[in-house]
Amino acid sequence: DEKTKKLMNIQGEKRPVAIQIFGSDIEAMSYAAKYVSKIADIVDINMGCPAPKVTKNGDGSKILMDLNKAEEIIKAVVNSSTVPVTLKIRTGWDKEHIVAVDIAKIAESSGVSAITVHGRTRADYYSGKADLNIIKNVKEAVSIPVIGNGDIVDEESAKIMFERTGVDGIMIGRGALGNPWIFEKIEYYLETGE
């Protein structure tokens, strides 16, 4: 729709630009990948969103409950995209369904270029602490780059994520809200220790 097209207006943005897509309909995801890969440098699949309005339709983190469906979606997106595909996940749906390592292996074997792991389950939403051990397990299980996400709010928490998990990079979400200089501060701290 027109609102979506406005959101995808990347004119004047610094490159590279990623456009994130989500959904559980394989044909729609294939179409979306083909469409956005014409304008974006990276197509990112969102299998991490915990919002009820997303999960009630079987999208976002709900897909983590069906590994076969997740694999079909990932393969369809990779096959339809003309640019690298990345994937964002949570550790699982809840503590009884931790599937991050399984999904990461599926993603790697399906041609995904990198994976971001938010260290919480869908049931956790944004409460509690991100589970750095699961992120570490994902990093040790695959050879594609792994990006750690969750609880990175300052220089020290960024360093902890790198040290405890061995990730290749970090993603900052809520920690950047109202704090856009966090990226520069973390970069400086990691380079200089100050």
C-alpha cells in the first residue's frame, strides 16, 4: 500500500540500506523479497517480532514454533532476492521452545548471509535479561556472522555482549531511543578503552 511505499523511500539515506520484511505466507514473502531487493542492499527477514498483532497472524516470532515453515520461508526469500538476505530471531517462543540454534543452522544451510539473535523468547517480550548463553551457542553452531541483540544500552553492555558471546557484531534497538550518540560512544570505547 501507499504507506508501505513511503516507508521504503530510501532516497538520500546512507548505504547500505536494509529493508525488513515479515510474514508467514511463502508466496507473499517471495514477492516481497523480489520487490525490495530491487531497492535495498539487504533483505532482512523478521522472525523475532513479539507483538500480538503480528504473532496472532502466525508472523514474526510465531514462525519459530514451526521449523519446517521457517525453512520454507527462508528458502523462498533467499531464492527470490537479488541481494544478501539476513534473518532476525528471538531465542524461541518460550523457555520450553528454545530453537535459536536450530533456526540458525537452517538459515545458514538455506543461504542466509548473517543472523541477528535477540536474547529473549517471545514470552519474555522485553522483560528480564537477554540470555547471552543462547547467543553464544548460536555463534558456535554456525559459520555465518552472528549479531547479538538485547540489553545493549551503553559502552559496558556492548563490551559484555562481545566478550561473553563472541558475536561478530551487535544490534542496538531500544538503547538508541533518545540516545542516538550511543553508536559513536560504543565505537570509541571499543577502540580506545576510554
